[in-house]
Amino acid sequence: MPKQTVSPPGPRHLLSILDLKDDLPALLKRASVLKAQRQAGRLGTPFRGRALAMIFEKPSTRTRSSFELAMTELGGHAVYLSPQDMQLGRGETIPDTARVLSRYYHGIIYRAFRHQDEEALAHASSVPVINALDDREHPCQVVADLLTLSERWKGGFRGRRLAYIGDGNNVLNSLLLGSALVGLDFVAAIPQEYRPPAEVVAQARALAAEAGAASEIVVSPREAAKGADALYTDVWVSMGDEAEEAERKAAFAGYQVNRALLDRAKPGAFAMHDLPAHRGLEITDEVMDGDRQAIWDQAENRLHAQKAILELFLGPGRRPR
């Protein structure tokens, strides 16, 4: 099996969904409990006196809101840090930034353009670093996705099939690996020139085989959708790919999730999207606003997933060094 991307020595970090290999089932159960407690109005404050630094190099709606609210509802405090407002934006190194923030905060979340910067921050940090999206993965999103699927599929992931339609991007990388970890059959329809890295595909296939599941990449959206229990899509032009917009729109013209494609899936199948959506491109208004989707549940579940992640990595007893 190819070498996995895992966290460096020291404090435990969440840089890849693979860093949750031994925790995903328990983490999803805990997120469900936290969701039920919030709905019942029972909010504890185990994070009183704990603080989280949030570095965002890219825009964010759901990730920033859910992490900040999660810390607040757990009794802690989150501080938003834009590189433009930090010395990081004036040339201070990532390791120096990590060393300073580690003295103040109990953990750091980092939305980065480059995965290697994520790794550099983690290597120099003495507190946990959580990947809030980079060019390689988006693990926190996929925890929320799996939570959403577990709510819809009460019998679990075995025997279910998730089809992804679109770009071989960071979300797809985490979905490939995350689906394999929980034993969920996964198929992605992607144009040949936009496929994910070969090493990620190999990792996912090896992990899926261990779990008795299937993991495959095809070209045809119709082939992927046939017999699927859910269809998942994402934007065709991710942050940082704007210069390729016209080229990408042309390449993905046949990859829209619409009623016709959803009709090829199993009865009861539903659509998913991690948002923000470009309506009329990768997904239609009819699907987004209809009753055959779990998109808004996905968005809500970011909050509950973030709480469970924060408990696992920043729980009481973990202190800045």
C-alpha cells in the first residue's frame, strides 16, 4: 500500500481524513449526540478557558461560522486571523507564526492555499492543527458528509453506493479516502484530465479493499449515477482555479447533477453539495430546492461535526506548551 499522508510527531493533528482512521465511527456517533443535545437545548461548557486560533487564507462561510460557533457553544473562544492582518502577511514565516500561536491558544485551524504550508504549521506547532481546507484535502467537510449519510442510512454504510460527479479536487480526495475508511462503496465520474492524484486513488482502493468496499473512477456521469444511493457534486472552478474558468466549464458541461441524472440513481436517492453552489452549472435549481437532496443537512452538520472534532483534538487536559 502507498505511504499514507499522516500527521508529524508531537501533538495530534488533523491534516488528512486518514488521521481519523481509527476514530471515524466513534466521532460520527459523538457528533450525533452533540446534535441531539443542541436540539434539546442542553449545551455544556467543557471548553471554558480554552481558545482556538483560526487562520484563513481563503474566504469561508460554513467552516468559519461552524468552528467559531462550535467553540462558543462549548464554552470556549475562537479568534479569526486573516494573513493580511497578521505579520504572516508581511513575511513572518509559518513556523515562527506557529511557535507564537502555540503559546497562546489550545489549537489552530488553518485554511491554506497549499498543503505543504499546512504541514509546515503543524510541524512547528506544539498544539493541534486542524486542516480547514487546503489544495489537497478538506477533511472536516467529509466528517459532516459522513454524518449526513449516516443519518439518512440508518442501517449504516455497508452496501450503499455514493457517486461523485465533477472535479477531482480536494473535497473529492477526502471523500475517496473517507468513504473507504467506513466501508462505503464509492464511484467518481471525472474527466480524464481532472482526475485526482494517482497516489490518493491507490490509497483509497487499498483501504476500500481492506473494508470490503469498492472504490473506482470512471468518466461517464451516467455510469456513476446508475444504482447510486446518493449523488455528490462540487463546484467546477475551485478557489485558486479562476484563471481556468472557461476551460473548466467546457470540460464539465456534461457533468451537471440534474433531475435526469438523479433519476438514474436508486429510488430514494438524493443529491449532496458541500457549498457554495454555482446554480445552473454543476447543479440545477430544481435539485437544490427540491425534496431529493440533503444539502442543507450537510451544511448544518458542519457545526456538529466541528464540535466532535474539537472535542477529540482540543478536549480539556490539552494545554499550550
